[in-house]
Amino acid sequence: MGLATGSSPITVYKELVNIHKNEKLSFSNVITFNLDEYYPISKVNLESYHVFMNKHLFSHVNIKKENIHIPSGNLKRSEIFSFCKKYENKIKKLGGLDFQILGIGRTGHIGFNEPGSSINSETRIVKLDFLTREDASVAFSGIENVPAEAITMGISTILNAKRIVLLAWGENKKDVISKAVEKEITPNLPASFLQNHDNITFVLDKSSSSDLTRIKTPWVVGLVTWNKDLKTRAVDWLCRKTEKSILRLSNQDYNQNDLSGLLINQTCYDLNIEIFNRIQRTITGWPGGKPNSDDTYRPERKNPIKKRVLIFSPHPDDDVISMGGTFDRLINQGHEVHVVYQTSGNIAVSNESVLKFIEVYSDIFKTDTKKVNQLKRVLENNKEIISDPFVRKIASKIREKEAIAAIRYLGLDDSNVHFLKLPFYESGSVIKNNVGPTDNKKMMDIITQIKPHQIYAAGDLADPHGTHAVCLKLLFNSIENLKTEAFMKNCWVWLYRGAWHEWDIHEIDMSVPLSPEQVNRKRKSIFYHQSQNNTVMFQGDDKREFWQRVEERNREIAKQYRKLGMADYQAMETFRRYHF
């Protein structure tokens, strides 16, 4: 059995462990070969794949130690060639791999076979692509700590497996998945070689598969059952392709672009009007509902006029980054707004920021304790995440005070700010604790306490194993447990997106336009989160600061609305309603 690492197979290994414990699945006759390992790296390094596999699988099942094979990352360079040859020969001697689990990197790598890898390649040492190292930089607390090389099975070794299953989750994988499945086979995208295998399955979630033709434009590949969302998606796509606004689309446009089926039961004119009205009616400057108005076609209810609003923010900045303009409107329009920061966000505070605050405190209050001096020495010139509880406490306070400063600027009273500090997050490292009863109870308690008419929450699931996903699942669990309560009968849930992605047009149920002045206020509220500017640790491959990213995103969605024939706004924040 060939095994992969990374976030994708974690759920598979968890399920295998469950089956082993509960259904007596035995691993006593299983022989495993892992795809790869960083080089150089110690077997006890927390980021090594030896540690990963023991943590998620091997230490929980009855597999024999002699049946476990993982490339060694602590070999002498002179030993690598011989090791790789023996690794390859052992796989062949055992008859090859019966079952191979794969993930996929954004470069299209499988194993660590980076672009340019030959279809005939076998186990060897390789140079890692910059993007691959950048993706791993979170786990290693900085790209400078990520090894530049790795030992990996080759493409040929992988393709010789009798059965292959590739796993991919999240929006950041959608581009590479569509290329691997639908584009030409090329060494520049090693995963494309899998098209040659006659027994492979891609297991994808909604986000990672969203760029595949059958998902993105299903009308191109066959008959579809048209619903409201699909009709909106098709018309939006047609507008982009023809570079026309909705009301300018003609019969010819539909007929020449595989969309004639949309006109079977209605005229082109009626369809255009239907979709135009649907999109236009998502736009509102009153996210809490507009008083003394007909709300039949408005996204929100007008009653109650003054609502209790609960904004969930996974980290102490997601609220202003993702919906700062809407936040501002809700306050100014007189609603009772509460913001709940679900986690402390403390591991995203750099050691430099913690050191700065320690030094300021020490200098002002003349603190010269052994503990303070010890922390100063530890923090100086140290880029790694420090798990020391006192350091993490300081980092938590930094983020709390930044959040309070931001919401004060927007005009919210301190008493309406809540810090849950959910325990699952408080591991002191990138790898989080498992969600437990306390996490669920804290979420349910705050909802029950406030009894909101509106809930806003982060619906950005680009990484299903990330904090945003965990926080959203906790919310959904809480809603499921509370939905029979009387106050929940009048509660609507709105999901926003983060700094990287936006809802597609057909997914949007409410769009809140922002004036140039409101864009500036949103920007200033983000600025209060100083520890997350410039040196933010987990910003991915986009080096723009958060305010720059989100302004670009908000401007782009306004531009999309304008191209469809809507009013010309400076920027927009968008939301999708969650029905429970």
C-alpha cells in the first residue's frame, strides 16, 4: 500500500483507525511505502513524515514496524542513491503497489515529483519548487525553514500501482485539478500523467472540483435540470463569454453557446428579465432590513426593525477584513451588534511583535524579572512558533486589544465584544487539538445568551482542515442543536467569505454596496490589527497585505455586477444565506 501525507489523507487515516478499533480491521499483513520525505530532516522533527504517519495512523493500528517503509531524510548525501535503489527494488520485489493514495500539490506534483518530472522516473532525490516550499512554510514557521529537497517515489513507480485514489480538498486546488483531469498530458504538470492509468479515482469536494467542466458548465457536456442557481450561473457565464450585459443577450447568444435549453419554456426576453431581477434584488444598503418598506424582494426582513446581530469571526480580524463595511452599516443603522471572536489567533502573532510588547512593558514598569529576560533571549532572532504559555498569552492579548481598537473605531461598545478562546485552537502550534464538548458548549452558550435575529459567519472553506472550517462546523453543529429553540425561529444565518475568495454570482443572496468613504473606513479598521500587517505569518502566496487583497476583491465583485448591467458601485461585500 502506498501512502501520502499532507492535509488531504488525514480524514482517511482517521477513518481507518476508527474501523480498526471498532470493526477489528487488521493491519498485521499490510506493507506500506510512503511516497516521500523532506531532505534533510530528522525522523523526530515534528514536520517529518515519520512523525506525521505515526501521529495519524501507525501508532493507532496493529501494523508491524518491519512493514513500514518511509524514505529517510537523515541520510548522508553519498548514501541517497543506494537507498533509493533499494527502496524501489523492494517495492518491485513485493509485486508493486496494490493501492496508492495520492494528494496533489498546487504545482501539479504527486509525491514530490515537481514539474519537469519524467514519466519514467523512479525513487530519487529532487529539488522542491518554490511554491511547494511556500505551501509548507506554515508548518515550518517560515519558508526559510522548509528543506529545499526531498526524496520521492517516481512517476513510473506511482503509475505501476494497480489502484490509485487521489484526494483533493479546497478551493486552492481547483485550478490544478481541472488541468490534471482535462488538459493535455505534460511533464510540466506531473499529475496529468494519471490520465494514462486505467484504474484511478479522483475523490474531490465541491470546492476542489468547481473548475471541472461538468461542474462549472454542465450544459456543455450534456443535459441538465435547470434550477434557479444553475440558470443564474449559465447567464452570468454567457455574459462573460459574449461580453454583454444581461439585458443585451439575444436568442442567437443562447443558441450558439449550448444554452438553447434555457429557452424551451420561456422567451429570451423573459429569461433575461428574470435573471436581471434576481441579481439586482440581492443588492441592499440595509443589511439588517429596511424599515417602512416592502421587503418582498429584499434580501432581509424589515421586522424587527432593530435586530440583535451576532457576528462570528474565526480570528480577531476576519470580521473587519471580510465584512467591515457591512459591520459599519449595521452599527450606524441602529442594530444591537455583537461580535464573537472564536479563537485567540495567537500563533499568527510574530515573535518580533511579542518581543516588542514585552520590551515596552519592561521599560515602562521597570520590570527586570528572570522570566522576562529569559523570554527576551528566546524570542530574539527566533522565527519558529513558541508554545510557551506565557508567550501565547501575550500574543492573545495583543490580538484582543487590536480587535477592540478596531470595533471602537467602528462605534461598537466594548461590552458587545466576546472572546471565546475555543480550546481546539489552543495547542500552541499549527497542528490544532481535536474539537471537544467545551468548544461546542461555548458556541451554543453565546448564541443562547444573545438570541440573535441575524448571525454572520465565515463561510470560506478554501482549506477544509483550517480554522475557518472548524469554526463553521462548530456553528452548524450549534444551530442543529438549537434550531428548535423559540428564538431560532426568527434567526437568519449569513455566510461571508475571507480575504482570498468571493462567492460566485449565482451563490450570492445579499450584496452590500460600499461608498468610497466606507471603503476607507473599512481599511482603517483593518489597520488596527497591526500584528497582522506586513509580517503576517499565514498569508499564503499572495504577498499583498489583507486590506489590499480585500479591497481588490470588493472592487472586482462590484465590477462584475456593473458588467451584468447593474449600478456602478465602488465596492461590494457579499453574503450567502444558510438555511437550516
